[in-house]
Amino acid sequence: MRPGRVLLGVVAALLVAVILGLGVAWGLPALQRHWASARSVELADAAEERIALGDGPGALELLRQSVNARPGPSTSAALRRLITVSLGPEDDPDTASDACELLLSLTPSDGDALFAAGLALARQGRHLEAAERFLQAAESRDEWPEARANAGLCYLSAGDGDRAAPLLEEAAGPLAVTHPEILTALGRSLLRILPPNPDAAEEAFARATALDPTDGEAQAGMGIVQYLRGDLEGALSRLAEAALLAPLDADVLATQGALLARAGRDPEAEEAFHRALAVEPGHATARYDLGCLYLRRREGLLAEVQFRIACQAMPDDPLARLGWAMALRLEGRDEEAATQLTRSLALSPPGGAVSLARSELLALSSGAEEPMSLPPGSSGE
């Protein structure tokens, strides 16, 4: 064989090797991406089957694997389906919340996912986090009053009237006619700001009742305005009317109980709280106010149960944690009481709650035998 042919053969072999190497270097990752995409679609399809069977947690785990593989449109579609079902028929806010966060890891500015995340967090009682998600959703569109209204409602549920009021007032304009309950919530928030604004609250409640004369919660709000103006008997009469209009409205019944407690009519107040809890066992304000009533009677174990359940429903509420701490002290569980007092201080905005928590913590550290008392109705209006 001639030396030239040998050289050409070597060169050709080297070229083939280089081409094959380049082909492998380019083709193998492409093949791996294809396999990952196919696997992701397979996992998303399996998740859809789990959703159809009502197995939300199982579907969520499959979708996590789908996201880790190579998420595509099928993954996002399955996540949206899981969120819809979990917030609807399945009533599983924990799964819905996790699914929303997974979807947001793929599309961080997705307004619908942000709104759904707010709904899920609100159902978990994580009202401040929910409000943040609703506000992020509102920023994703030019006009979305529903998102801002929900943020305001969440702040109101967390006891922060100062942040709730402007959001609800802004949303009330475009939503008031079809959603008079936004006006009612606005009135409630105006009673929670410091200092309360009963005149503006009364106007909001009056607008709500003009749109819906059967709105028992708005009538209850008018009763609170009367109470703030010193007319306790008139307020109780208004609350009795509100309870007739809305006998299955836990908020109205809880407010009636709070005012009865302030009037010193504890047996009637206790009955009203139990009626509210029969309608809505997890009603945080009724639990809180019932705890206050038991605390005044020095029934520590009963009070502790009510405050503990209230804290599960509204973990960001400093007064509920303060009440829990006081009940624990009555039971002689000072170490646990100190933990809840510390958490109450961390959650308290400037004002009455933080002052009460500091005073109670000081009493605990000084060895005082008896805790203070919380006024009934402190967590509500």
C-alpha cells in the first residue's frame, strides 16, 4: 500500500471520529432532553389520572417529579387542574397552596396562579401571606379590583384595619353594586383602624343596606357604631334585628355575643357564641371571645382550648396568642405561656396588644400569681 493512501486513510478516520464525536456531543443532550420531556408528559398524564380519582397529594407528588424532569405545557395544565379541584370540590387548601407555589416556580408572574395562591393561603388562615399574594396578583393586571378587595379582606381578617381600609375603599367603587359585602367589610375595617372612624363606617354600612336591606352583617355593623357612640342598649337591639335577618351568619352571632358580654350578660353571650360555633366551628372571633369569657371566670382549661383553636384559624393575631398565654398561666404552665407571649409580642403592631403582652410578660417574670384579663370582644369590632 502506498504511503499516500495510508495517510489519507488516517485523515479520513480522524475526520469520521471528529464528526461522530460532535454528533454525540450535540445529539446526546438533545436525546436526553427528549427523554426528559417524554417522562415529564408521562408524569403529568399520571397526575391527571390521580386528580380524577380524588388523590390530590398523589397528583402533587407526580407533578413535582414532572417539574424536576422537563416541565412543559402538560405540566402547567395539570397543575392548574389540581389547583381548581383542590380549591373547589376537594376543599384541600394545603394541596392547592403547594400546587400554586409549584406553578409559580414555572411562571412567577402568572396573575391567576397568584390569585389562587392567595385563596389557598386565606383558607389556611395565613391571612398576611394571602394578602401579599393578592396584591402581587393585582399588580399583574391594569384593573383587578377583586384582587385588591381580597387583599383588604385578608388584612381585615388579620386584624389590620389600617391596611384593609384603603384597599376595600378603592375596590368598593367598581364592586359595590354587585358586591355590597365589600362595603360591609369596608365599614368593619374603618372600625378597626386607630382611632376608629364610626362616621365613615356608618356611611359604608348604610350604602350596603341600601343595596341589600337583608344584609344582617351590615346591620350588625350599625349596631357596633351605636355601641361606640355609647348606646349599648340600642346596639343590642340592632344586633337582635341582625340575628333575625341572618340567623345562620356566624359573624353576626359572634358580634352579638361580644356586645352581650360587654353588657355583662354572660349567659346570653355564651349562648350566642355557641350558636355561632354551631354554624361555623372554626369561627376564630367567637372562639376568642368565648375564651375571654372563660378567662374572666378563671376557667383556664376551657379558655385555653378556645384560644388554641382561635390561633389555629388566625395565627397572625397577637391578641389570640396573648389570651392563650393567659389561659396557660391559669393552668400553671408558665413556660408554655412565655412562649406564646413572646410570639404575641413579635406579631403585635404598636398599640394596645403589644402593651398588654409586655405587661403580662412582666407579670409572669416577676412571679405574679394571676394573669390579667382581656376585655371581651377585643379581637372583633
